[in-house]
Amino acid sequence: MSAIITDQIRILNAKNFVAGVSSSGNSYYSFIGLPNPTEIQSDWDTNPPSPKDCFNEENIYWDTMIALKRISASDVRQVVQKRFWSSGTTYDMYRHDYSRSNTAKVSGATNLYSSSYYVLNSDYRVYICLQNGSTPDTPNGKPSLDEPTFTDLEPRSAGTSGDGYIWKYLYTLKPSEVSKFETADFIPVPSNWDSSSDNAAVRDNAVDGSIKIVTVTNRGVGLGTANRTYTRVPIKGDGTGAECTIVVNNDQKVESVIVSSQGSGYTYGNVDLKSGNFPTGTTMPSFDVIIPPKGGHGKDIYRELGAYNVLLYSRIENDNQNPDFITGNQIARVGIVESPKVSSGSLLTSDKASAVYALRLTGTGYSSASFTADSYFTQTVATGTTAVGRVVSYDQTTGVLKYWQDRSLAGFTTVGVAITNPTYGFDLTEFTSSPSSGGSLTIIPSSGSNLSINTSFSGISTVINSRTYYLGQEFTNGIALPEIKKYSGNIIYVDNRPAITRSSNQKEDIKVILQF
């Protein structure tokens, strides 16, 4: 038994995903992480490994996560492949019947969405190619010579070259959409097409089953009187009202056919030569009636263009009042997580969130202490029990040390293999502001004097020399936990990248394409 899942379910899934991002019952976040990639693979920066999709690896992604940025409804958009118009290029024309047995003449595509039937012009306007100069003499079409630039609601040619192209204008991208959602390979489709006033004219002009194009597939021979035009030749099918005009040339062959009345309601159609009083010839001509998409051209832009890709956008930038995105250390992984939670179990909804732990340190020399990125530091929390962390960043002004703890600190490698004699035992001991007997508050930096956890500090900001510094995380007795509940939510996208080291004035635009 043969079966297929159609492209329409892909478009539906993309629509539903976009709607899901807008739902108050969900939250989506981009994240950055992995400050120590070359420890995992020495040539990571030149040859980042493909991410692994398994439960164990998902836990590792959480271990090495640094910070998250919320993706709002305005940060997600359905997108389609970018195809710039170029003079001299032959494009496929829109057809309703591309398939494995009827491939596109130009691209060889076996379905509409894989064919080259729409373009983006230099003014960021999008057009459908309804006719590409295809005739019995040029069955594969002709090169396009005139760039479409008009915004007329009805299809027409773009210029005076006579290239035979007929274009249908669909929409114009706004500058804000270009900067946010354009990539090297994709362009956005307008949001809320069904209700947006920006696109109402194109949408409302669409007529379900209206015929725009009829092509000549055989010119015929010996057709009555030379140089004669036959008007109001009906197009018969399951719709009504469509008619065309047929011109017979000096050779008594069909020269051209033009739709004179578009009608409505067609899902199939044929040119009725007999009812149109068209003469009988030695060989009768034949025509293809091109059926528009459901609702008509411009009614459902997502169906018409095959918008089964979704782009998620987020901007990572430093924020003095919420400094969750660290500087001075590397990041080598980005990803998307769906519906992470906070420690209470409720949905995370804040704009940004830190995924690392932090200590507020005090002591002589804290303002000059140095903690090398990714190095280890320790605290003896009790006799024979040591907490160990790895440095993410250290702020000499505020004394805030951000760190992470991964399975390598609990007697396991990054791939989950047990270490025979782990330095700190098999338990991952947490840092504490209340050490037990034999323990202390001492934290040992890479250089300088030993420091201590500032157990007298609680809060999210501090005043130093009459200036308020925001710490990004809520501290209790000198210790701050991640603002997310580790291992909550679903990681739905992971991208391993060559490492970058963030600076204080740096911004990163993250654009993730999900293909359904």
C-alpha cells in the first residue's frame, strides 16, 4: 500500500508552531552555551561536530547552558526560499499539476514548491510567475528580461521586451522584516495574512477558481480563415463565467490565447472550441487551463508559496540591568528550548534568564583577583567533602563569580563514561554559605589571595561608590541559583558553532530555521 504525507501538513505544522509561540501556555527561548568546546574536541573551531539527539546529550546541553533569551510572537515568522529575480534567467511558471510524472520544464522539480515559480525583485517585492513565455515553439519558456516592479492587483507583463512573462504581485517586504527575518537563503512571508490590513487589497482581490492563464500546447493546422480573432470562447469545467480570446495567424494556426473573463469556481477546465464557434481544422489546437490555488492567487499566501519553514529570531546583547549574557568567555553552541520552567515548577516567562550559578565574593583583594575562564575552583564544605565549579566569568567590580558544574566534576566524562578515581568523588557537591564541621567559606582563585562567600549579601543589586550595579540574579546569603530549572522544557534545536568570545559591546543576531 502506497501513501504520502502531503506538503500541506508541513505548512499546517509551521502555522501551528508560529501560533504556539504566541500562546500564553508556552514559552520559547534561544540559548547560548558551551564555554569549553576544545576540551570536548580539539579541532572544534575548525570542525564543529554534529549535535547528537539523545537523552544523555540533552542533559549535557543543559549542563553547559549559560543564558537564555525569550522569543516573542514578533520574533517568529514563516519563511520561504529566497529567489532573486535576475535578467536572462528562465523561470518556471506556476502550475497546479507539477508531479513526478509532470515535472517543471525549467527546474525539473517534481512539485510546485520546489520549482522556481516566484521571485523577489530589487525593491523586495514578491511576484508569482504565471506565464514564462511558454508556447509550442518554446515549451520550456524563455529568459525573463523585464524585472517586475508594479503593484497592480491583476497580473500583467513587466515591460516592453516581449519576453512573454506574466507576473502576479503578492506583497512587499518591510525594512524591519528584511533586517529581522531575511537570511542568505530565506525571506519572510507576512504574518497574519488572513487578517492583516497591510495585505487586504491583494487578499480581497483573490477569487476562488478564477482563471488567469491559458496556454497553447498545440497550434493546430488549417484553422478556418487566416488572421481572425475569436472572442468569448467559453472555458468549461466545474466553474462558471470564464472565457478566452483566440487569435488565428496568417498560417491558419493559433497565434495566442488570452483570458478575457476569469470566471470563478474552477478546479478543472477546458477550452470549448465548439461552443465558441471556433472553426474545424486539419488538426485541432489544444490548450492548458491553469487552475489557481484554492481561494485564488493571493488568498492564502502560505499555501501559495509553500511556507513550511519557520525562522526564530533573537538578539543577544549586554544589558547593565540584566547582565545574564557573559563576556570574556567563549560560546560555541546555540539552541532553542520550549517551555523551560523556574525552580517552583511554573513556566519561565522573563525576557532573559541566567542558566549558571553565581557566588558573591568578599575579602582582601577581591577587586584584583583573577579567575581563569573554564578553570576549576573549590570550597571545602565539610571534612572530606569538596565542592568544585568551573569559571564562566568573574567581575572584579562586584565580586560576582559565575560558574557551572557538569558531570565531569562528579566522576564522569562529558560523554557519560565513569572515571575510575575521580578527584572530587562521585557526588556533585554544591557550594554553600553554611558549611558543616571541617568546612569553610573560602574560595580559592587562580591568582591572588583566597576569598570568601559573602554570606551577608542578599539581593539582586548592590551599591558600590554611590553607583548601583545590577547582578542579574537573585542572591541569598551570597549564592545565586540559575534562573531556570535545569533539565525542564524540551530542547528542540541545537547548533554547534565555531567558538566566539563575547565582548562588552558585542551583539549577536541568532536566526534559526526550522523546516517542517
